[in-house]
Amino acid sequence: MRMRKLAFLLVPILLLAIVSCDGDIFGTLSDFMGQTGTNVYVEGGLVTIDTSQGAAVVDATSNLSSIDTDTDDGKAEYAAEVETVKNAITVALTSPQKTEALKEELAKPLTSTVPPKVTDAVTDIQTDLGITIAAPVTEGDLVTLVLLVEVYEKAQALETVLAKDPAALTPEEKSDLDAFVSDALQVIDMVNTLSSTGSISLDDMLTNLIDNPDLLNQIMGRSSSTSRDVARLEEEDVDDAMTFIEPIFNTVINAIGKDESGDIDSGKLAQAINSFKITRLSYEQLAPALVGSGAELELTDVINYVLSVVFTEADAFFDSVGTDLDLEDAINDVIDWIDGGKEGDPTFVGDIEDWGAAFEAFTAGKDRFSETGSIKSTLDALVGALSGDNTLITEALEDLFAGSDE
């Protein structure tokens, strides 16, 4: 399976939003962070908003490193402090003013000590899930890791419950699943709040598509055979592929940001990739619990997960090819290619002689790429948690992974 095909899964998702009968798509689809609007009384200074939650989060997090989690009392104390962190975050995300104050506080350089429990758990996560997580450099990085560890450990503890028929769950087990789903989604909210990935907007992608009449006509013309188009991607040339990828690419790159020279901002790209890793891990831990919980997700969750897979796997792929080429170089080449009128191919295309063989070597022996692997099973669970008719996406998924176990 080629990673380029996985990126094309975004096309039927966007198409579903365009042809949806749910009314005004721009009124019903929100950004990943969600916007709660502003309050004229707050803006006018007539009402003061309590924005102390950020400091409360940092204080509670800093206390974690001094707690001995080898004892029952210590475990209970640690859990109580984590609950304080979660509650403060929940309150902070209820308004733009509180959210901005939280972001400002958590963007500060890390002064808290990483709790031994988190260090050990992150090592286990990296070993078990085969993914590297960057060391925290800000207070927000540490908070995110603390919450990720909670999700990971709860997923481990719920293995027996997750394996049960949802109809056979006891009320207590159902409650545990609901709490677990809430925790996983809170990690994703936190990552999107603190990272540029949270600025990636489905509305912006749709606007880029709709503002191009020729492109929109092509997409709408494919509405009755989207899955066949996804399956046929291997037969399409680079120019045809980029016709559909470019609006998505531009939305993501604009969210991450460019430097003064017009290249992708190197530091923000590194942060975005690490954020995508944590987002991906959170969705993959969350997925098995969705059926039993009855939770409903949005299209943005599916796009968020697809982007997290595309970016984390692309980063790993370029590291695997044995050349000086990396993902940042490739992105800058595509930026130059688009700015230069899209003549020929992006420069990096010629740096690898046989892309098909390179992708085959990269995916070989990696179960996550198979039809029964974590990527497909997570996507199935996320799409299954969407409301309405999602035939376009499910058919595209089947075609995308067909034969991947052969």
C-alpha cells in the first residue's frame, strides 16, 4: 500500500461534506479546536474572566514528580492530581479567553520535573507501539504526556472489557468505557490547543476546493464512483494526484507556518509531527472503545487521524530511504513546485529511483499497514462512530486496503 493512496482518503471525506444534505456545511463543521465565540461584555472589560486554570494545571503537574507511585496511597494521590489537571483543562477550554490564557501558560519552557511514572510509561509506549515521542520542552508538552500515559494505561487495564460484546457490558464497565473515551478525546483536544495542528480546518479545505470551480466539478463528477477513483490512484500521474492533494496540502502547510524565506518553519514542523504522533496514539487507543461507548465523532476526527498517519509515516519513510532527503526537504520542494507554476515534478521525486520499491521495503513486515492492522481498524472504528450515511468513506477504505495482506 502506498502512503499516497492513504492521503487520498481525504478526498471522499471532503466529498462527503460537500454533498451532505445536512444543510450549510460552514455552519455545522467546526475547526478541530472548536470555536465558542467571543463575549461583548468580556471584550468591553465589563466582565473579568478567571484565567487561573493554566497556573493550576502547571502546579498540579509539577506536584506529580514528588509522588511515590509504588504505594497504594501514592497511586491515589497521583490520580487525584491528574484529575485536578483534567478538571482545570476542561474549565479552560470553555471560552476563548480561558483557552488563550491556558495556551500562554503551557507554552512556557518546562521547569517541572518529568515524573518517573511518565518516563517509564513513555518508554513502554514507544516499545509497544513502535513510535518515538520527543522529550517535553514546554509545560504543555509534559501535560500532554501525563494525559497520554493515563490513556495508555487505562487502555491496558480495559483489555478484557474491550474484548467483550458491547451488549454484554455491565453498567460499571460501560461507565469505565465512557470515561476512557472522554480521556482520550481530551488528550486530542489538548494537542490541538497547544499545537499548530489545531489550526487545520475542514472548513478551510472545503473553501479551497469550492473556490476552484474546475476542481470542484471534477470532484463532484466522481461522486458516484469515489471508491473506484481511490483504487485507481496507482494509475494516475503526479500532476493528476496533486490536483486533489494541493488544496489539502496548502491548508496543512499554512496551519504549520512558513519561515521568512517561504520554506516550512522547521521548528513548528517538528512540533507538528510530534503532535501528530500523540494524536495518532490517542485515536488508536480510543478506537476499540468506541463501539461499546456509543460515542459519536465528527468528520474532523477522521481527517485528524488520517493526517496524523500520513505525517508520522511520511516522516518515518524518508528516514528509512538511506539518503539525505527528509520530510522537510520534500515539503519545501513541493512548496517551490507549486510557487513555480507546477512545471515538471517536485525536485525530491528524482531523488529516489524506484518509489514503488522504496514504499514496498518500508511497509514490508509492518502489520499496521495490513487489512487487519491498526490503521485500518482505527479508521473503521472512527468512521463507524460518525452519524449519517458514510458509504463513500467505507467503500474508499475497502478499496484502499484491498489486497494489503497479500
